[in-house]
Amino acid sequence: MKMRLKVCLSALLLMVQTAWAGDVLVAVAANFAGPMEKIAVAFEQATGHKASVATGATGKFYAQIKNGAPFEVLLAADSETPKKLQDEGLGVPGSAFTYAQGSLVLWSATPGFVDSEGAVLKQGGFKHLAICNPKLAPYGQAAVETLKALNLYGSLSPKFVLAENVAQAHQFTASGNAELGFVALSQIAPPGKTIEGSYWLVPSNLYAPILQDTILLKKGEGNPAALALMKFLKSEAAKAIILSYGYRL
């Protein structure tokens, strides 16, 4: 009898959860595509709500949101964009918070090509360096800051292969179109997998902290699924996924 009651209660709970389930349209910075894929699955399992995800450059999402794109939540690659959206009346005041802090790496798909000190940048021996557009993507801005701190920006800028976002910078490097690329640590170090190629973890003192903030957008203010996602991003389940990809909290 107790077992039957448990089954009935579980079924009832599932029916209630399904009845209240909704969708939320989320704009996600390209570097966070891997973690967000897992978070979306965990979010749906925990709440019944579904997160429909679009990934791309934060700067491009900002322009789209200003032009009326129907996104309800933004997971940016910086902290400035959510602040601007709030100031411009497109984000819900007080809803923004930092969900992750990113790390920049210099990466090559070729094993042994990048040394642990990043000396390859000074030694040369490469024709192309992939970097995402610093005007659109914070990881591109961090790469520029790094090269300027090393006094290498002027000499290496002619070798830039400019990508729209950090996912494309990774693609250029992975395909060999660029021997080197500045990408996010999360892209080359997914949980449970060995890092392929070679890389240099760029010291954090060479660039401004990549604080990645999320904000509830005005279009999602009345959507229970959007509110639930904002809450879920602070959960231990979401934090565990974020940490597993090499981000800091």
C-alpha cells in the first residue's frame, strides 16, 4: 500500500510539474555553451521548465536585444553588458549577478607547440593567431590586454585571424587555420576529458577579471520559467557543473 501511495504521489507531482512547465529563451555567451548544455538538462529535470538556448558573442546579443530580440535571460561573457541593459531599461533592476569567472588560455591543436610559459608568442614560428573580436567578445578584449601587457600587440596584430566570438576562435585553431588561438579554458578542458593539443594558462594579472554576469531581461520578467532559471543558476547543481569546466565562482 505504501509503495502504491508513493507511486501515485510521484505521478501526481510529475503531472503538476508538467502542467506548470514553461519555456525560457536564453542568450548565452559562446564560451559557456558546454556548461549551459548540461545546465539546461539539469534545469529541466529539476523544474520541468525547458531552456531554449542560443549561443554567440555578447556584443552581438546586446545589439539584438536592443533591437527587440525575444530573449528573456542573458548569460553574458562580461559584467558591463548586463549593467548597460539594466540602465537602458531592458533588464530587470537588481536581477544581475556573477555566475562564473572565466580563464583565458593560449591554445594550439598541435601537442608541444605551446609551452607552459607562453614563450611561443615571442619566439614566433607561426603565421596566424586566432582572436575573437575585442569589440564584441570579452575574451578577445582579454587577449588584447594580455598582448599589450607583454609588449607584443604591435608585432603580432598583423597575424590576427579575427573571429566573431570565442567559439569561432576555437574553431579556427582546432581546424589548423590558425596555429594558435586565445580561447576560454572551458572550451579545451571539458570535464572527464584529457586536454588535446598544448596550451598556456594566461596569468590572471595580465588581463582584467572576466566576470560573467547574467541578467533577467524585461521580456522574461513575467515568465516563471525565466525566474526559475535565474534561481537555478545559483543552485549547488549548477555550480558543480560550472566548476567542472574550469570556471571560478
